[in-house]
Amino acid sequence: MGTGVQKRSLYPYVMAAFCVIVVLSNIVAVKLFTVFGMFVAAGGLVLFPLSYILGDVVTEIYGYAGARKIFWAGLAANVLMVITFTIVDALPGLNPVLSGQFHGVLSSVPQIVMASMCGIWCGQFANAFVMSRMKVATKGRWLWMRTISSTLVGESIDTAVFSILAFGIWGTVPWFVIPTMIFTGAVSKTAYEIIATPLTYIVVNWMKRQEGEVIDAGAVYNPFTGRVGDVVHIDYTPN
């Protein structure tokens, strides 16, 4: 049984938006800053939470199988970015000063992206799994509870994996700072989801009118397979 996304008019745009968000987030993640002078966070905090809001929307509308394709597309976009930055950074520059600045800012992007890819892989798939199973359990009700719960699980896993790999193992920041980064990232990104809940309702209901929705009655949750399992396509039902 197909995912039902091949003929969906909005699906390619959603996929493109997700790829842009994760790529930009990984570029700006090289900059660290303090929150209220107490907690350390990466620059990706500004934009990256949108990827989880989008992940919730995708899972709600297209089901786990539809979300799985988009997550893999985002990872592929990150791989292309790493390859491009690595090649360009290795090319001899005409202006040594600008070349040095380019290297200083973007040379750490590959390590950031590799850590991010691991974090996204673990976090987004966990987020989609929780969102999908809760939708079945609640029979499609209480969208707010499902988006917040799945984001809390996914963002916590994602932030932990990313912070440890990108900043702890590479020695960018001291290990004692890592727990505060994980806490700050997970809590703030979940708060982002809570604040955006009214907008999420608007977007989800609008997309359901255009696309319908999927309930993963017996979905296949293996991230590495193209199998869909038993899913139910239904028409628009307002939350």
C-alpha cells in the first residue's frame, strides 16, 4: 500500500522546507551563545525547533512513512552541504584573509553536521514514532498533547546526541557545560512547540483540507525500509 504522498500537491514543498531548515540550522550552529547569561546554547536554536514542528505536521498529515522520506531527504541535503563545504574550503583562495575567515567559520560545519545528522536521525524518528502511535491511541484527538509530548521526547534525544558529539567529544566546550546545553536545548525547543501550538493547529487543519490525513493503524516503523504497512487515509477532520 502506498503512502499517498506521491500525488499530494504540498508534499514536495514541505520536504523542501524541511531540508532548508535543517541545513541553515547546522550552518549557524557553529556559533554558541548564552541564554540569560546562565545557559549555553548553539545558534541552531533560533531556527531548528521549526523542524520538529514541521515533523509533527508531516507525521499528522502523511503518516510515519511520509515523514520518513522527508527525514532522509534532510539528511541527504546535509551530506551534500558537508561535501560542498569541504571541497570549497580546500580550494586555494585568492584573498588569504577572506579564505582564513571562511575556514574559521565553516571548517567546523562538517563536524557539526555529522553530529546533527546523528541527532536528527535519532530525534526525528523518535518524534514521528511517538506522534504516530499517540494518534492511533487517541483516535486522532488532542493534537496539542501529541505534538508537545512527541517534541519533548524527540528534542531531548536529538539535543543530547548532538551536544555530546558536536561539542563534548570534539572538545569544543568543557564536559561540565554539556548537561546545561542539553537541558537548555530540550526545554527551550519544547517551549517553542508549546508557543507555536495555535499556529500548528491552523497549519494542520489547512493542510488536512488540501491533503486529507493518514492514521498509521499498522505502520512499519523501520527507518531503513520503504514498506508502509497498514495505513488509513481519511478526509479532513478538524482538531
